[in-house]
Amino acid sequence: MAMSTTSSSLSSLSSLSLHPSPRLSLLPFTAAATPATKPRKPISLILSSSRPTTVIFNAAASDVETSFFDNEDPEFDGVFEPPEAPEDFVPPPSFDEDSTETEDEIAAAYEELYGPAYSGVTMLGNDIYVMDSKVKKLGAFGKLKKEKIRDGFEERVVQVRRVTKVVKGGKQLHFRAIVVVGDKQGNVGVGVGKAKEVIGAVQKSAVNARRNIISVPMTKYLTFPHRSEGDYGAAKVMLRPASPGTGVIAGGSVRIVLEMAGVENALGKQLGSKNALNNARATVVAVQKMRQFRDVARERGIPMEELWK
């Protein structure tokens, strides 16, 4: 009896059409149309048996809306229509329509970014020294010859050395020159330059020295206001003030730097390395550490007489 009831139920179930009617739409698929969290409702089927039977179908595949584009031509070449611009829209000027910058404007912008160009002319009113701006051409071979710069600075060559660079094809010979420039009124600078000729190396180092001018603090007796020490690399220099009439008692590049600065009474001593370039730069470092008494009193807000109490 039970077997007959089950077979009759299955035959009744197979005769029913349980597939829902397809829903066709031209709209694209959206997540809002078929939420994934929407619960499935059970479908109640009354079979030929005495009690109703509930069957749950998973209709996830049938709930997905499919878009059909049967009327679209894949060979159709559409035309792009950009959106309309707002009423207050002002188109930017074209690159070709912009005015061309002059050489003065370019020089002023370069000087604002990288500082004075040391070309003899400043666009922003900076105090710079005329160096290699005066250039004239010789008519014989067309070589460029730089005129001697007349800016009140004297030049003194400290050292000229021959340097050799080993390359794939052999050796390249150059000359390195160390030059100290100064006006003997408290301004001095140390520069270094390399070139294939001695004259070119001296000119390059003189230009480099003028770009590194510093001011040396001195008293009315043309000496230092106080003692100082400076080091550069392995070189260390000790500077001491001296009484009038002593002179500059120092050796090597220290003496040249002090004389070009205008110091007439001072004591100097090289400690450590004897390298001329490092000792000259160590002298510059020691000078930069010095301060005038009036500057210290002004910073502290007291008269100069209070400094010695």
C-alpha cells in the first residue's frame, strides 16, 4: 500500500510544470534587482496523498535577469558626444598662444631658484661679483679669451699639482690649482679648479674662489677678536690674536689666507695633515666661528662693558 502511494505521488509530481516563466528584460544586471540575501519562499504542492507535501526549490539561476542585445549591430560605429560645458566654464589658453619668456625673465627665475648666477648682472638686486661675464673672441683661431677681472680682488696661487686619471684607453693628464682671492679688507675666498692646462685651472679656481667669499672679523689693530680653531678633514688649524707689530706668524696656506684677508697681526699653527687645500679650508672654518664683541653684546642686549665683568 505504501509503495503504491509513493509511486502515485511521484507520477503526480512529474506531471506538474514547476519551472517559472522566464523574465526577459533589456536592462543590465544590477545587484539591487536580485539581492543575494533574499530568503527563498517554500512552494507548497498538494499531491494526491492525504497530507500536503512542501518542496523547496533553489531558484537562484532563474532569478538572474539577463540582458539580450539581439537588435544591436556589432559593426555599428558610434559617435562620441561629450557632455555640455557649464555656463561659467572658461577654456584654458593654448600653449602656443602663451607669450614667449624673455631672456631677462628666464634669468630672474633661474636666480630666484638657484641664487645669484654670478654673471655680472643680477635681476633681483643681489650683491654679486663680476667674474667671467667679460669675454672676447680672438680673430686668429677663434679661441675665447677671458679678460682679467677688475673687481678689487687679488689672486694668489697656493698650489698647482698634476693629476692623472687612468681610463680604458690610457691616462688623462690634468692640472689642479688652488687659488686664494681677497681684497685685504676683510674678504677672502678659497677655490679649486681642474683643467687640461695650468692657465685654465687657475682661471677656474679663481672663479670658484669668488663664489665662496667670506668676511673675516678684525679689530682696529688688524687682528682677530679672539682665538679660534677649525678643522676640515684631517687638517686642523689653530688661530690666535697677536699684539700690534707681531705680523702674521703662520706657514703654508694659512699664511696666504690671512694675508689676502688683510690680517697683519696673528698667530697660526697647522695641526695634523699638511694638505694645502684642507688647511686653507680649515682656516676658513676657524674664521667663520669668530664673532665681534659688539655683535655678541647686541644679541645679549647688554652694553659691551658688561662682557668683561
